[in-house]
Amino acid sequence: MFNHLPTKRRNVLRALVAGGIAFFVAPFAYAIEQFVSFQGALGGNKTAKLSAAELTPDSPSKLVEVEGEPVIVVREADNQIRAFTATCTHLGCIVSFKPQMPGFYCKCHSGRYDANGVNIPGTRPKSPLTELLVKQNADDLEISLTPKGTGSASS
Amino acid sequence: MNDLIDALHLREPVEAIRSKVVPRHRSSVWYYLGGFALFLFGVQIATGVLLLLYYQPTPEAANQSVELIMKRVPFGSLVRSLHSRSSNALIAVVFLHMFSTFFMKSYRKPREIMWLTGVILLLLMLGFGFTGYLLPWDLTAYFATRIGTEVPGMLPIVGEAIVGLLRGARSVSGATLSRLFALHVAVLPLITIVIAGAHVTMTALFGSSVPPGAKITSQTKFLPRYVLGEAILWLCGLAVLLTVAVLHPWELGPAYDMTKPVEPPAGVHPEWYFMFLYQTLKYIPEWAAVGLYTVVLVFWSLVPWLDRKAKQGERSPLFTWIGIILIAGMLVLTTLAYLSVSNEVAGQLPSFGSQATSEPFPLHQPAVDRDTTLRSKGK
């Protein structure tokens, strides 16, 4: 375009056209970026509620959902109840509880974590599972995505 | 750039487009409508793909997911309203494009197949409108689709089979939603892209048709002059659509719950482009209406072969009159349909047990108090 004009004038005009197109496209690009980046669609429950009686010596762990995330609740040998994010930190599989280790095992790529959710060196995961706060009232358990040791750790 | 063109053996088509000219005469302004329809179809694809990111095609989730788009997703209301408004604009433009090419007798040799693909594209656009209407799964959508899927049943022999195929169940249900969704986002777009591709390619091959008797005053180079003119129309159209979409977001009625059937809202009726058909069904038996429009459609498709005078490059006033009568008929039927709907809503016709509202044109029904409706029915 503008090939019939002197070089300088041609370049100025071309820059103006390019700038105009960019000025026009930018708000659309912004709106589309905002539209596709929305994360609130998953839904799910803010907290998971279950009874401690559901965790028996025969099946000492249970997977529950909090805000669409899998969470594993376990009863340890000393009857202490703990909850961890169940998403393997390696590539996102869901881990299972192995009371005999004791610890967590991911069957997708043989990842291992100890009973505190800390990844065992030499296996694929490079970071630990996050332990979550468990609010316990007699047998009633309530778990949110609040990490243990932060927030309202008073209960 | 030139090397790439040569490597792809595209020298000839590229040269053809570079040297393409568009004739100018008193009717040449109508040429812009085809490109405008193409642009609006592009808007439909872009907004449609965006809506697919959040829409969920099940009776339980559909209405809720549209509500999520409208209320929580950033710019969601704009995207959905643009999709709905632009679909109406697209159908209007396609109708205008069809009638303008009809009156210019653009269908005559060598463009017979182009006309035929155009008729198919019109039907596809109406199909998009019909299948998309159910997707929000609100009361109006549900009842309009109950009625709409009943109509093909009037066709002899194949009617029942078509109804069964569309509904996938005895009545409009989750299976219907899945099927109309599949048609709307997969089947119809694929067919449309092929047919529209052929339609546009033929424009490039044959050039613009000059109506018999028109005097060519000058020629416009397709690149860049004509395309820039087209771009002005596209941008103006987009500006109008954006304004309407922002100021008047497309409404969403209450979800239809299949486990709790309710009466249809007063004055339930289809979108404006189906209103002539809706009104026809009031005057003549359903089988006759379906038969009549089938005959009209077959005649309309065969116009390039039937209009002998235009074929020989002569004026053909008979076909001009046929077009005028057809448009007049559609306009009269549409007007009558809107009058009867507004009468029904105003309660001037017996409307057994349903609440009369003062709204003249409830295109999109407000929430109906289901309990009141059911109680007054039970009395």
C-alpha cells in the first residue's frame, strides 16, 4: 500500500495504519483474554464434611473433594486424623495412602511421600503434599483448603 | 512472499484476485451484503467458540451455565449477547442478500449453482437459529422447540422419522438438547463452511453479476478499494452490534424443570424469521402449510432454470413480480403474527388460565409465577 508515495511519507502512513489496527484490536484481545481466563466455573464445596468413624483400621484413608480438588484424609496408627492435598506434585495424579509404608504412593509414576507428606528423594515428586487443617468436633471432621499451621489454627 | 506463492503454485489465483475488478452501476451497492454476511458468520464462529468454553449441554446445567456466562464470566454477557444479536442480523442480511440478488437476476447463467448454494446457506442459517434457540433451556426455548420439532411431523412418510431423529426421545428432553447442540456446533458449521466456501469461490471465479439492462459506469479494483469499502460496512456493523449487545443484553428466562411441567408463558412464539411460518399454521392445516412451503422452496431453488428470459439476458418482469409478491406475503404474515401475539398477551383472546401481562412483545419471557399459573388452572 502507498507504493506511489515518497519513502518517508509512505513509512509514516504505514505506521499510522498499523497503529490504528493495533488500537482497534487491543480491546478485543483484552476482553477475550479476560473471558477465557475466568476460573470460577469449577464450583464444588468450600469444605468437606465426614465422620471420623468412616476411617477404620481396614480402610484408614478416604478421598474427599474440596473446591473441586481431591483431598486425602487418613487415620494414622496412633488414631490421629490428618488431611493432605491428594494431587501428586509430580504430574498431578491422585495419590493413595499406604499404612504399611507408612506414607503416600502415586501409582502413575511410582512417586513416594512419607507419612508427613514429604516427597522421598530418588522418586519423581520434587515437592511435598500440603497438609490441610482438620477441624475436629468429636467424630465430625471438616476440611477446607486452609494449610495446617496457617489461618485459624486455634481449634 | 512471492517465493511462497510460487512454491504453492498459487500464482494464477493470486494474480486473478490482484487484478479483479468490481463493476459499478446503480445497483452495485447491494454487492456488499454477501461479504457482510460472511463477516457476521465470522462473528458467530468467534463468539460461539468462546461460549463453548463455559456452556454445558444438559437439562440440569444448561440454564445455569448460561447464567454463569451472563453474570460471572468477564465480558460473558457481551459475548453471549453479541452471539444472539449477530445471529439475528446475519439472518436478516442473508434474506436481504438473497432478495437483492434475486431482483438483480444474478442467478442466471453461469451462476445457477451459486444460487442453489445460496438457498442451501439460507436454510443452514435458519437451522442454526432453530437449533441454537433451545440451548439456554429456558421456558420460551423449551416450548418453542416442542412446537418447532412437531412441525416436520406433518411431512408425509418421512415426517415421523425426522421428528424422532431431532428429539431422540418421545418428547423434548435431554436427548433433544444433545442432538440440537451437536447439530448447532458440529454438523451445521461443517456443512456451512463447505457450502459457503463453494459460494465464495464461485464469486471469485465468475465475478459480480451485472443485472440485465444496467449501465456500468465504472469499475472498482477489488484490492484494495472494494475490500476497504467492505471493511467500512463491517466495522459499522460491528459497532452497532456491540452497542446493542451492551445496552440490551440478551435475556435468559427461568430454567425449564422437566420433572415439574408448567404451562407455556402467554404468547409463546418463535423468533421473527419463523413468524410467517407460525402464522401460516393458523390458517391452513399443518400438512398443507408444510406442503406449500416445500413447493415454494423447490420453486425458489429452481428459479435459475425456470426464468428463461433472464437466462437469455432479457428483462424478466414476471420473476420480479413473483419476488415482490413473496416478500409482501411474508411481511403481511409476519405483521399479522405479531398482532395476534400482542393481542393474546394483552388478554384479548381467551387464554385459558394464564396471566395477562401488559408487555406488548414478550420476545423473551420474564419469570412466570408457576404456582399462580397452576392454581388458577386448578380452580
